[in-house]
Amino acid sequence: METLDLSRLDLDGLTSREWIVPNHLGGFASSTLCGMNTRKYHGLLVAAMSPPVRRMVLLSRVEERVLMDGWPVDLACNKYPGTVYPVGHTFLRAFSNDPFPRWAYQGDGWTVEKSLQLVHGQNTVVLSYSLLGGRKAVDFELRPLLALRGIHQLSYQRNVRFTVETKQSGLHRVAPTSGTPEVFFAHDGQFTPEAFWYLSTVYTREQERGYAGLEDVWSPGVIRWALLPGETVRFVCSTDPVDVAGAMERLERQSAVVSVPPMPLPGNDDDLDALHRAADLFTLHLPDGTDGILSQFPWTAPNVRDALIAAPGILLSRGRIAEARSLVDTLLPLVRDGLLPTEFPEDGSEALYEGVDTGLWLMRLAGEVLEQTRDDIDAARWFAPLAQIVRDLQHAPAGDAGPARALGLTMRDDGLLQSVAPGRSTSWMSAKVSDRVVTPRYGSPVELNALWFNALCTVRDVARRLGHERWDTELSTLALRVKESFNRTFWNASLGCCFDVVDDASHDPAVRPNQLLSISLRHPVLDSARWKDVIEVVHKSLLVTRGLRTLSPTDPAYHGRYVGDIVRRDHAYHQGSAFPWLLGPLVTAYVRAYGPTPDTRRTVRAWLRPCLDYLNDQGVGTLPELFDGDAPHLPGGAVADARAVGELLRCYTQDVLVTTPWTPVPSPDPAPPVPDGSNELIRQ
């Protein structure tokens, strides 16, 4: 991302652009370009206390002041009831997010550069300030403001007495209380204890979304420096007793680790470079040695389905085979009744099994890894658990209390999967208002069965590779039955596209983007003669700037604006909002239907162009969860979405550039014995 000239932006323009920096544990730092926190999720140190969950906003913000000849200039910018104070944004001249956030402030006779870095694998933030311009020293002050609360909560002035201990010169500890953790801060200046509360910070985005938006934050005191021209001073905040020297040593080692793709990237492609940088935001490297993907920032608990949708782009398109393998290995043991957890709750409680398709997304990732690596060791290790998922789904529900029964999952006589659980939302279109499902898709959703066919073909291919002829035959037979049933049952001849959901009593003709998966997956279930018809309908009804609508605007249930309180937003969530990640299936389906010709590639590149431009400007290096279905298609939902970035990177790499960036990586473990096939797989 190039350095942004902020002279063209007013305060609204500055606060509408948000930056995010991860520590790859689930924690992060985030705010607006000018440092005005507009969400309760903004903070300079949002720490994952049990990575990647139990996140807490520890360091909410800092207030900095430059004094030249005793004349003070405040660099901070905050919203209070009825006013903005201070107005440091008027001294802000430039911002860059590459390789980490940096700001340039300029006053009469001085220029100060500020930077922020997170130590990877730690809950530690380092703020650095350098005096770049001027011929004499300035005095510099920094006051840390702490929130010390969970990310979904707000802090208010309370009677608890916080204790600040000096552990050694330049290192201090805020002692824990019954409701707050211990926090350390370090510096290379002079600390003066001056503890008090800053009252009534206003979070405008929270108020716009129908939530409480006033918070009180606490400051332990002020740190002062005499800052000389060319000199840099630093402030560190952490959950660990890290001093400035130790933090800087870790950052130096961190910067020396250069991520090199396994094969050279096409030269001079700024869009590809930007997508690669954006993808790194979502990767997790947890203390237990496992790897993963954090699905969204800043508020969403880790969502497994969304992570798996994003994984081929976030990991495989960047040659991260080992991390993709680790993700598959981590998730396979969590399968129950053929289902994976959809979410790991923020409070660290037991994983939630609420989606019938999540295990099939895992099988899609496993299949992509195996297809690209051609690794027989992984194939042998994964065959038994993947085949067990197929068996469990075919015979679901297997038990009286398992997740498959709770979600009403069964395989129909024609081989299609269906889920009927009134009051439960089991697909990715999962919004609920109180106990009412906004998008009830009871029966056989089109994308569930596209994923089911893809999974059957994936396991069949593994069986064939390993020489398990019985499994090969049985899976081929079942896959053929599913394909015949799908094309007979889902095709809506009057509209020239697929029904969205079918059941014994009705067929839902709503035009939605879910049907694209019947073309775009590695094993497409829809007859190829119908591909162009589907694409034409989707293109005409759903494609807008920066995404695909989730429902045709001609549908009476369409809502084109994702605004207002939670009830209004959830009514629009999957009833018209446009999701950028859906561009990936559209692009792949289009290229598959029309071939990777230069004209085809120019067409799909043009569809991606608005998202790429947004990423490099207003998105500050990332893409949001959704945009309004109606013009001017304003952004909404989560600020950063792994599916959006991952699917754009995947289709840009595979379909626009028509490259195969994956390189085989040997598996570390020997293959275990593989059980023989079973006639139980095919229901008679």
C-alpha cells in the first residue's frame, strides 16, 4: 500500500478508514487513520488471553503532546459528547500501512513520525516516535489510556483502586484486580504517576449500530522525553514483563524473517502484492504449534466455516502448504457425526456445532491440498477420517444426542443431503432475529449438495490413488446418484438457473449466489450445458460493484441497505447485502464456462477491479465482510474478512493470472495403516 496523502480527507474521511495489525495469536491493534477510536473494538493492544479467544482491550489509546518552546500541540483525536478534542488530526500529514502503520505529524518547525508494531506470538505493542525535522529538541509526552475489559464490553469509572508498581527503571506493572489482568508498560523516558479517569469517550460506530457507545478509560500517569532531531523514543505495553530492549530485539528478529513464496510471483503486479499482504492479516500461529485462520476482524469469534472458505486463497495461493496441512490435521479430530464446529466462542467455552456444511468445506480444503501436492503420505493419513465423514453424513443422524440429529441432517433416498431443524440456521446464511431465522433454508440447500458431491469425488480420488478399489467403486456409484438427482431436482427451467432450496413439498426459486458452487468447485455437480445459463442469471441479477448480492432485488424479501440496529441489519444480512467473497466462485465459474482466454480474463479482472481499488485505498489494505446491495454500495459488517481476501486472491491467482502457485512439500509423518473398505457406505 502506498503512502496516503491525507490532505484530501476531512475528519469523516479519516475516521471512515480503519487499519488493523495482527499478532497472529488472535490479538490485534486497530483504530482509524487519525487515531480516533470509533468502535469499542478499537485499541492499540487487544490481547488474546487464551489464544485465539478471550480477547481484551487493554491499551485503548495514547495521548501524545509535542512541546516546542513550551508551546503544546496535541496529536491525539477523540470524540466526546458534543465535541472533538484534541484535534491532532489537523497536524496529521501522511499515513502508510506498509510494512506496519506509520503516521507523519507536522507543526511549526518540527515533524514527528509515529509507528506501531506488534510482536508476533506475544501480546505486546511497541510505539515509536522519531523527530525527523527541525533544528532543535522538543519535549514529548505520552499518556497511556487503559480499558482493561473484554472486547464486547465497555469500561466505566469504578471504585476499584488500580496499583502501579515500578519493577525496574523504565518498566512498570499495573497490578491485577478481581476483574482485570495485570498489564506491563515500559519506556525509555521518565514516568510520573498521575492516575485519573478520562470520562465519556464516544464510539460513534457503536451508536450507529444500535449499541451503547460511551466508555471511561484510566491512565496511570504520563511519560516524558526530551526528543532530539533524528532521535527515536519508544513506549511498550504488554501482558508480559517485557522491557524496551527486549521488545526491540524481538522486533528485529521478526523483521529478519522474510516470507518467500515457493515460486516467483509475476513481476510488477501491485494487485497481487497487495492481496498477498492482505492475506497475512488472518493467519494464526498458536502457542501449541498449530496453524489456523482468524476469519474476521475485529469482533467475530473464530468461525471455522469462514476460515475454510478462505483457506485455499489465504494459504494455498501463497504456497503455505505446511500451514494448510496443519489446519486440516487440527480440525479432523474435531469431527462429530460428520460435522465440524462452526465456531469457537469468544469466552473459551465448548465449540459450537451449528452448520451442516462445515465438514464438507474441510474436505474441499483437504482435496485441494492433496491435488496440489500429490502427496501419498497425506492421502494415506487423511483417507480414513475423510471416508468416515462421508459414512457419517450418509447415515446421519447416527445417535440420539449428536449434532447431526440436533440439526436435522439426513441423506434422502435420492442421495441428496437435507437439514430440517426449525428455529436453527444451518447454512452460511445464518442470521437470526431473536428466535426467528431470517433466511430459513429448511430442506436441501443447493450449495450443501454441491459440496457433498465435491466431497464424494474427493474421497473417491484418494481411494483411487491408494488403490482401494471397493471404496472407489462405491463412492463413484454414490456420486453418480447424487449428480443425477441434483440435476433432476435443482434445475429451474423457467428461470434458467438452480433452485436455492428443495424439499418434498416445494422448491425455492429465490435467485441467490449459492448455486455458483455447483460450477466453481473442483468437481462441479451441475451439467456443463447449464453453466452459461446460471452465470447469465447471476450476472444480471446479483453482480454489483465489489460483490454479489445475496438475493435478487426483484424478490419481495430483498433489503438493499445494511444499516441501523441489529434487527434492521440482520434483515438485510443475507437478503440483499453484497459479499465480496462470492466474486471468487463467480470468476471461477465464468472462466470454467468460457475458457481462460484473454477476453475472459479481462472480463473477470474488471469485475475484481473495484474491490482491488478499495483494498488499496479506503480499505487500508483489507476488504470488509459486505457492501450494501443498493448503490452507492457502502461497506458494512466486519472491517476485515478472510473470505473476501482469500477468494479474491485464489481466483486472481488461478483464473486471472492462470498460474498454479503451489509447490509440493513432503509430509513429516509416516502413513498409518488404512482400513479396508466397507459395503456399509452405500445405502441400499
